[in-house]
Amino acid sequence: MVAAFADHFSGHASAYAQARPTYPAALFDWLAAHCPRHGAAWDAGCGNGQASVALGARFASVYATDPSAAQVASALPHPHVRYAVEAAEACSLPDAGVDLVTVAQALHWFDQERFHAQVARVLRPDGLFAAWTYERCLVSADVDAVFERVYGPELGPWWPPERRHVESGYATLPFPYAPVPAPAFELRCDWTLAQYLAYLRSWSACQRRLQAEGVDAVAALADQFTRAWGDPESVRAVVWPMTLKAGRPLR
């Protein structure tokens, strides 16, 4: 029996889906180029399906799973993607049937030993495993200074303990695969101030403090963000450096 998962996003699944940055197409092109076949992929912890849909454009079949029914209900449809409410540690796929297993910004939530046992079971011997994460975004020195105040002093105690794995770029998580060197990727969005603040509000720590204390940490610093941003309607580049870890089954 799978233990109850740490659900930090179902309560604001729709807002979460709307506020997330998008992954670069080059990431999925790289993944596809490193798979000998493009038959089937499993996107574990798929959330709103952003990565699932991108994979669906490159693979014949994508099985996208998430333990949150609310997240799956908010997921993007695609003819090559089949969604299921299912824990990553209890995958229902048959043995040795997928060419690629991906985890987009979710590996830190999983029971590592049980999840990787599932990957070893469903991934083909020459298949590819890939997990990626991103943490702080960058706009400008002035905006980033206010960001750091929200991220740390205002929300530090409200981040779940698993956040430390994101902050380390997954260096603290086990990786039982033969590493495949991967290039550096980044996420980029051209956003107004309102879009940027909506992203900050989608953080699990922000939502947890809001629910527990009624304090919107982002709204409390909105004036400072506005001064740092300038014209709120002006569009600015928001960039997140990514960490991608890829590997093949150990022989």
C-alpha cells in the first residue's frame, strides 16, 4: 500500500497550472535525441502536464501520472498523452516497456528507493531516465533583492523540508544510473509584474503561510516589487537556471 503523499499543490492546482513557467523546447529535443526509440514515455509526478504534452509531440505514447486528482484534472490534454491518478512508487505500466522516464520538478517528493525500483522495472535496458529541477529565478539586481526577502525571511519556515533537495540541484538525492552528460538549460518567461507575482504566490510555502496565518507574503512586499520592477505593465525577462540529471540503467 502506498503511503499518503505530501500534497502541497492540490488546493491551488488551477492557479499553479496558470502561473508555472514553461520548459524550453530544446530540453525535449535533447531527450528525444538520446532515446533510440520514441515509442513510449512515462512522465512521473506530471502535475499540470506541461512536460507530458511536450513529450507527446515527440513520443507515440506518454503515460503521465500524479497522485493528485486535482492536478490531473487541471492537466493539458494531448492526443498522445494518457493521464492517471497514480503514485510514482506504484506505477501500473508493464515491465521493460518505456523508452524514457521523466520527472519534472517533482523527484524530491518521491520515496526514492521505491520510485527508482519502479523505473528499473518499466524502463528498457537502453532507455533513458531524466529528472530536472529549478530554484531561484533571476530578473534584475533590484527585483532579485526583494525576491530573496520573500524566499528567505518571509517564507523560509514555510518551505517543506524536501525543498533542500531543490536548493542543492538534486545533488543530495540518490541517482542509481550511469550518467549521461547533459547541457545546461534554462527556463525563460517574458512577464509583466502581475504575472511574476502570480508565480511567487503559486509557491507551496506562500500558500501554506496564507492558509495558516492569513498572511500573503508577496502582497506584503508588492510596493517594493513595484519600485524595483518599474512600470508594472512593462515586460521583463524572468530566467530560471535548470539542473538536468540524465542516465541509463546500470548494467
